[in-house]
Amino acid sequence: MATRTKDYYATLGVAEKASQGEIKKSYRNLAKQYHPDANPDNEAAGERFKEISEAYTVLSDPDSRKKYDQLRRYGGIGGFPAGTARPGQAGGDGRGFRFEDLGGIGDIFSSIFDFGRKTGEPRQGPARGRDVEYLVELSFRKAVRGGKVTITVPIREDCANCDGTGGAPGSTLDKCEECQGRGSVTFGQGSFSVPRPCPACFGRGQIPRKLCSACQGRGEVSTRKKINITVPAGTEDSSRLRVTGQGERGPGGGRPGDLIVRFRVKEDAFFERDGLDLICEIPINLAQATLGSRVKVRTVDKKRIVLRIPPGTQSGTMFRIKGQGVARGDKVGDQLVRVAIRVPSDLSEEGKEALERLADAEGLKH
């Protein structure tokens, strides 16, 4: 049975030459459509969401995208360059191929071919469970200041009815004839082949004579798991957090994968972010700009700080409030306040007369 490289561009519905902005936009639209929270009773949507997240993980990073594009040019898994050996074997020129040689793409390459293991991890023994990626939306303030968040993640766990064996309670377990009890079978194309969990016994190496009625012999069930995570202060949009051991269970009793939380930061009506600095804009009137004034400005912590506007301030002038930006490690940004002079569209008679007197005093025509 041949295995081919997953087409992440097709998964996201974008062209191979798509810009990073187009990739991000497509991912957001698809993630919103297939997010497990929006489809609580649709397991297929959850699987689709994981495929979308996996594709975006690769294509959103320019370096991993470049390496992925190089792999795609080889046409699946059978077209490695001449002289390159299969994993663990010597090539025609005496060199051995290792996934570590691919650098950071090693984990991605493992994901492409469903190895269920990290780069450099031994092949012996039960395979490691797959990582699970989950999208979490954060308020602007939560991303800036950090804090605790509780999420509910769709996950697969051992079936409680059969303790993960896949057999009805008391059923006899026979050696799997498909994999000869090894729990894995080898798939390949051309000169390259890879092991994968046996589809007949789901990586356990044994098949029950009578299947468990609760899980239909899979040994696992889909459930939803509440997990508490800590959002680091200064979290940026599309950044990721890895939670060890909270992914899918490993086939055949292997250790679980990890939970990879991807953050989407909501836009704020008042603030925007520039690195560690926070930028906001406040309106002032002509009198405040001309004569000077004191105004109260809201911080991201909902405090009110008095800002002095000097006489003759021009529209677009930026003022700095020290230490009210993003804190990351021992560095703290500032809050930048841009003033915008608002010209009234409907003046009272007294206001018009006052402006006319000002124009006369300054020798202005009106």
C-alpha cells in the first residue's frame, strides 16, 4: 500500500504560491467552520479541524514551509535524491539517512507519514500517540497580561469497558495475523518504506475473539477532556504552547502525544500592539489642543492615568506613558497615546462667534 505526502495546500484550499496572509486567512475561516466547539456532536469535523491545524502548523512557518515544499517535489515518499538511503540503512554511497538530518522538519516529516514518534525516538516498542492541536481564542488583555484558561479538548482515551484491549470482558486475545504480533506493519514506495501501527489490531499485536461493544474493538473512545493551561504574558497571535502528555493515547499502550495549543488573539476596540508597546488613540477638541489640557487615559488594566496635553498640540502627536505596555521577562513596554483633534460639525452660535474672534485676532480670513 503506497503512502504519499499530505497536500497541506489542498487541505487549506490555497495555491502553492499563496502568501502568508492568504494562508492565515484561509486557516482562520476553516478553523472557525470546523472548530470542535462549533461542532460538538460531529467527530468528522474534529478530525477535519486537526488536519487544518496540522497543515497551518507547517505552512505558517516560512522555514518549515520551505522544507515541506522540497519534500513535495520528490513526489510522495519514494523520490528521495539519488544515493539517499532509507531510515537506518546505508545508501548507495555509504551514507545513512536519519530524520535528524532534516533538522526541524523531522517532526513535521514524521507527522506527514503518521509515524507517531518524535525525531530520534527508537522504533522499538509501542508507538507514541499523535499530538493534538487545539485553537484557543484569547481576549486582548488576557494575551497581554497572561493568566489561567480552562479548555475542553476532544480526545481519545482507553475504553473503560475493555481497559483498552478492544475485547469484550473475558474474551480471549489471539496474535494478530496481519502483523504477526508486532503491532506494526511496513508501508512503502520505491526505495523508501516506513512502519505504521497495524490497522487490523490498532497497534496492539493482538485481536480479541469477541469485540468490545462499547468501542467496537478499537480499544479507545472519543471524549472531551477539561485541561487548565497557563497563558504566558505577552502571548502573540498564532503563537503555540505545548502541554506534554495531553495528546492522544499511543497505540498498543504507547505513551500519549502532546497537546499543542494555538492562540488566536481577538482585536481590541481601543488598543493595538506593536511589539511590547501598546498603542491607543484619544480624541481632543480644538480648545484642548490650542490651550492645553489634562485628559484621563485608560490602560489595558482598566486604570485611569492623567495625561498632560501641552498648548499647541498637533493632531497625530504621540505621547508615551512609561511601563504600561506588555511585560515579558525583565522587559516592559510602554503605552503610546496618539491624539486626534476632532473638529465639530455643528457649532453653537456662541462657538462660532468665539472662533470668528480668534480668526480676527490672528489675522485670518474667514
